[in-house]
Amino acid sequence: MKRLITIILFSLFVVFTYGQSATVLPQEYTALTLNGAANDTMEFNRIKGEYDVSIQFFPALAGSGDSLHFSHVIYQSNSLGDAVWTALSTADTVSTATDSDAIYAISNFVGLRLRAILTGISTDTVTVTPYTVYKKHKNE
């Protein structure tokens, strides 16, 4: 009897673990250079389906600059070709390499495209490397 209960519990554990597994698609993008108060636009890979999306920006010093200050606004579009964008956030200002404002997360995102407009704040030059992670749960 103990053997049967152990087999059933192990089987349930395997089924529950398999049901929790997910598809994770990480992506690193080409770094953007912001010279002074200039801005630049980064369009991320297209999203087809319902995903949890995480966007993170890693700032780095460039040239003789001594600050990492920049801001970003995230936009979405539900069109694959038209330039119709809706802001998802207000401008978040990043001031250090470990600033939590450099991370933007969206649960159950069903749009088709995302982009970010990054704007330099100081007169220094900063290089920003964007990363995304798209996560789709097994049962979605």
C-alpha cells in the first residue's frame, strides 16, 4: 500500500511540475548611445500570443561622461504595420546601473509590438543596452 501511495504522489508531482513549465525567450539588443539630451527609439521583437514581458535597460558610461541618467517611455501597438502607438507608462528616470526604474514588466501582454523611447537627461553620453524576456506559460 505504501508503494502504491508513493507512486501516485510521485506521478502527481511530475504532472504538476510539467504543468508549471514555461517557454522563455530572452533577447539582448544592440546598445543605444544617447549623446546629451538626445533621444533614440528601440523597437523590440514582435510578440505573437499572450506573454509575460520583462524589459530591462542597462546603462553604461560612454566617453568621458560621469553619469548614467536617462529616461524611457514604453509604447505598444496592436498593428503589425501601421505607426499607431499607445503609451503604456509615463517617463521613468534611471540614475544608476541598479535603479529599479530600469525594469518594466507586463503580465499577460496581448499586443503585437513594443517600443521604448529613451531620452538622455544630462549633457553626458550614456550607452544603454536593452534586454527583453518573453515568458509564455505551458497552459496558456
